[in-house]
Amino acid sequence: MAAPVVAVVGGGQLARMMAPAATALGVHLRALVEDATSSAAQVIPDAPVGAARDEAALRALVAGSSGPAAGRPADVLTFEHEQVPNALLEQLAREGHAVRPSAAALVHAQDKIVMRRRLTELGVPCPRWAELPDLAALETFLVAVGGTAVVKTARGGYDGKGVRVVHSAEDVADWFESSYGPDGTGIPLLVEEKVPFTRELAVLVARRPSGQVRAWPVVESVQVDGVCAEVIAPAPGLAPEVARAATSLAVTIAAGLGVTGVLAVELFEVPGDGGGPPTVVVNELAMRPHNSGHWTIEGSVTSQFEQHLRAVLDLPLGQTSARQPWAVMANVLGSGHAELTDALAAVTALDAGAKVQLYGKSVRPGRKLGHVTVLGDDLVEVRARAQAAAAILAG
Amino acid sequence: MAAPVVAVVGGGQLARMMAPAATALGVHLRALVEDATSSAAQVIPDAPVGAARDEAALRALVAGSSGPAAGRPADVLTFEHEQVPNALLEQLAREGHAVRPSAAALVHAQDKIVMRRRLTELGVPCPRWAELPDLAALETFLVAVGGTAVVKTARGGYDGKGVRVVHSAEDVADWFESSYGPDGTGIPLLVEEKVPFTRELAVLVARRPSGQVRAWPVVESVQVDGVCAEVIAPAPGLAPEVARAATSLAVTIAAGLGVTGVLAVELFEVPGDGGGPPTVVVNELAMRPHNSGHWTIEGSVTSQFEQHLRAVLDLPLGQTSARQPWAVMANVLGSGHAELTDALAAVTALDAGAKVQLYGKSVRPGRKLGHVTVLGDDLVEVRARAQAAAAILAG
């Protein structure tokens, strides 16, 4: 039997970082990339150019219409982002193609209203929330939660986009003009209470079609302006019962939604009532390798990228334990360098043990261009080192 | 400045395993591969097909005549094997191209007579040895060493090929027929004493053009029929003074020969005289990532593949400490499976913590098809796990 073929939709850094894992496993990776110079296309020989929403491109990706493995259909179709056309995925599944995660699972990472409804059904703690058919519904909700809330577009938001903190309905009146969604996109809106969280956590799990699930240690995700800046693994000082609860939630969600592949559950940690232990509520879901799991490349026995490939190929999952007591990952968001590689000499001179991952992307303000991971025994030192190395790359 | 371009000669598993390191550093890797389906070509988008001894192919590789980075000349030319034409490398260096290691260094990994002469000059302990201009010279040597010796071709040997243990000159008379070398190839022969070694060790170091050198822990290399079957890092029970001596030898050789990139020094450990500590003598050299360093992919802070790229780009070298007390790498030499990926489910089911590297090569008896690395605290367990996982892949 020839080596398995995994087709991935998307040419960003997540598909790029699947490549080393595929290389190790001897798995053939085929990526549908936005552009021949995309992050993933630089390191994946089989990288047809096309749009994720183009049926012909998606069918060619699955069939293997061209490239170095032409004629070898994909054993499984997977994704590095959620901007994919579900009706087409359903059609491909009906035709016998393995689509993992399935369209039925993926919709929960695409549509926040669908996600909130389903999580509520599963008994998973969420912020108070409501759909927003009109401004009056928002006014009612604001009164109920005490005057401040977060309005979100149900679809299309990421890294803080499509999210607005509001104190009155007027703050988001522009999104209601002509139709819902920013710029009259017609995307439905929902509102959530502004959770009084102490910090953000994330749990990553992977699940096989056969049902096996493995979770990595719960991490703390440090956000700046709605974008992940830093991840600390494990989350410092996390109460064991909170870690267990968070992991259990993620497993419940993965099974309840029928997720296959990696699932990232972003959580708010909130103080417990009356001095009790803190609790967690679900913020967002992603069904793919996720920024909160980049530390696993060096920090865990099995990286999220290898695990995603194993999960979607229905191979037994790998160990998810940490290799060292602490791992800190710091993102490089924008850079003063013309190219990040211009800073390679400086960053390697600064810290001989920092692990650098550059994404091969052109520099733009705030763009995720790379990250640094440092492992070690002393959190304060590890964190300072990761931040210092990322700062060098950021120029 | 655009990302650095590293051109590597060769399309085998060593070039293949450079790809993930290049991906992480954002370095553009271009490999001259034997065939479009070569191990490295499967995972490197910029992989022109050509022979290492073809001047036009080598010049096109350096110039970037085609492919996804056409027009971008290589910042450095390096190698995954030693079968390269030195005169041409010297010419390229004269024309201003960075060739690392240089032809002047590389010749010591290509010609065992040149290597023995130079190491002897440097005061590096070697087996007793002699050039063999004729059978009479061999007869004289055999008498001097007590009747058993090892005849080698000066060039072209690897993995036990071009090596013969002899007890009399007649045992290798066929190599002298018509001219030297097996099959009348005209390759000069040398003879070495059969060292009464207790085991084989290897030291890997990397050296930058600026002179910085870093060494990994000394490992034990377990050979079967002249081929590396297993590597244990660090070498169990190695006396600290022997480890220091071995490392010091490797650093001396790297500096003395002007090596840039990774240097592997294969050593024999021999019992000390009169109950003194063991000593080491040099067996072979390789100037590239080496089988004895595959454990560094997961087992060390910096893998030999990343370090080789850093060294040839004259970037500061990374830490070479081990991530866990023990690492064992077991090679997969041949397989009863049609494709090694057929055994992925079985090997991942057997051991969720074993790290598998498959090379994408077609199965042939005894061929290096992949390897498994296991890390841990208990050597007996780690070794048993690595061997068991490799056995599953070997079918």
C-alpha cells in the first residue's frame, strides 16, 4: 500500500508546521494553498494553488489531479482553517471521501451561534449569551448583564476581529445597519456577557474516528488586543480540580460534537463563588492545530501537528506528556526587520536554547510571523527567555 | 534581505531530515536529488534532479537556475554525502561561493589514506595502518600485527562495503588483480590493524567558519554486519575521562581539518593497558549529519540537522545537551512490509511514546528505511522499546 495521502485546506503556518510531522511519519501531505509563495507552499512539494471555496480546486485536491502524487487520491481531507464550504464537504463525504473533522462537527467552529446552542445542550458552561435579531434584543441583554457585553459576528471572526465590547446598543448600531454583521455582510450577530475572568486557558485534545481521545496539559494563553501573545504550559498555579474540569470539558466537547483531529477549547478562568475553587467557561473552539499548542512541537512527546495527522488518519494517538516542567511559547507579531531571517544571527546568539519557528511570511504590522519556544525548570527564567528571543525577532 | 538559501548535494534521508530544520529556521533548502522520487525530493519543493558529479547540475544548484527560488543563488553549498567532485568544489570556492565543508576538509572524509596521514600528523590516536602498494606490503603488515588485519579501499566504501578482514594476503588477492581496489577500480588500498575494541563510540560536533564548536554527548553505536543498528546516548558507563578525551579528539579534528558543519567521529573504545582507563582510537570520519546523531532530533535541544544548517550559515550554534537521561535510536534495516507506512498503525499502537522517522524509500533487503527514537529515564526500558518498535517496522 502506498504511503497515506493527507490533503489539507490552507497554506498558512499551520499547514506549514504539519509538514515536518508528515515527513517523520512518511505521510504524503498535499496542501491547497492561496498562493504559490504561501507559508506552507514553501515547504510542501505538493501544493496546488486554489481557493478553499472553489469546488473544482477542492475536488482536484482530494483527487490528486496534478503534482508529484498525481493520480493518488487523498486518504483524508482536513483543514488548517475553518473558512471552508460545508455543503461541499458534506457532498464529498457522501461520495465516500473521509472528511475530518466532518462538516457536522466543523460548523461549531464556524458559527458561534450554532456552537453556543450545542454547548448549552451538552451542559458545557458558557458565558450567558443570546442571538441578536435586532438592537432591542441587545438592549434587553445589556440590562440583564449589567451594562457591558461582547457582541460577535457568528461567523468569520478571528484574532479579535468580529468582536466588539459594547456598553450600549449604539456602540454596535453600525453592524445592524442595512443588515447584520460588519459592513452589512449579513452575518448574524450574537451577544455574550463580558466574563469577569482572571485569565485565559486553553485545552487541546485530539480525537480519532474510533473515539480515542488524548489531551495535552492545560495551558495559559496570554492575549494582547485579542491576539495570543504567549502560551505557558502548563498553566501556572492551576488548581488540579480546575485542570481536570477543563480537560473533561474538552473531552466532552470533542465526543459530543464528533470532532476528529485536534480540537482547541479556549476557556476563561473565573473566580469561584464564595471562596470556592475557580471555574471555567468556554470562550471559543477551533478544530485544527492551534496557536495554544505550538509549544508541543518541542515541549511534548507528541506535537499537535503529528497528533492531528495521526487522528485524521485514525492511527493510534501519541503520548501528550510534557518533556520538561515548563514550556513558554512567545509569538512574533509584526517585526521591524525586513525579513525575520535577518534576525536569525541575533536571536541564536542571544539564546542557544531557544527554539525558533519562522513562518516564511512577509512582514506586516501585527501579523503572526513566527514564534519562539523555550523549555526548562524555572518558569520565570523560561518566560523571560522566550519573551526576549521573540523581542529580538520583532525587532 | 531574503531568507538564506542552503543548497545541499544529495537526495537521501539526511537531506530529507534537514527539511524540518530549515522549515523552522525559515531557511530555503534546495537539494540536488538523484531522482524526482528520492527521499528528500518528497519533502523539499526545490529539488532539481541531477548527479553530484555533473558540473552543470552542481552549478545550476548553486545558481538557482530553476525551481521555486529561481534566480536566488545559494548562500552556501553543503552535502549529505561525500561522493562529490573536489576539483569542482575548489573551483566554485575560487569563484566566491561558500562551500562548507570545503574540499580541503572534505577530502579527509573521502579518502582514508589522506585521513590517516592527517590524523597521524595531528597526533590523533588511530589504529596502526599502512598504504598497500602491493601484496608484499600487506604480508609485512600482517606479520607485524600478528596475523589479522582490515583491508579497506581508500575511497568509496560505506556501511561495511569496501572493507575486508584478512588473515593472509591471499584473502584479498582479488582486489590486487589488474590494479588496486575491488573489481580493478584503481582505488588505492590501505590496511589497518584489527583493533581489539570493546565497543564503538561516536562523537558529533559542529563547527562554524568563525571557529565556534559544540559537541553532543558521546554515544555508543551498535553495529551489525558493519552497519549501524542502534545508537545509545549517552554511551552507557562511559568513564568521564574517556568521554572528555573523545570529545577533545573530535574538536581537535574539526579544527585541525577546518571542518564546517557537522563532523562525526567514529571511535573504537579499547581496554586500557595494565588496568588503566580505556582509550579511544579513530575509526572513520563523516562531514555531514550522521546516523549516530539521529537521536538528537528529539533527544537534544538542537538536532544535528538544525546545527548543520546553523554551522554552514555561520549562525551561532545551539545547545547540544540531552533533553532526557537516555535516548536510544534503532534503525530499520530492510522490512517485510511492502511499504513502511503499512506498519504505522501497529507501531503507534505498540508504543505511544516512540518517535518514528520514515524515509520514504522503497523496501530493499538491509536498506536503511527509517528509525525509531525513544527517550526516558530507564535505559533498559528505553532500549527495549526502541528495539521493539523498530522490529514492528521491520516486519
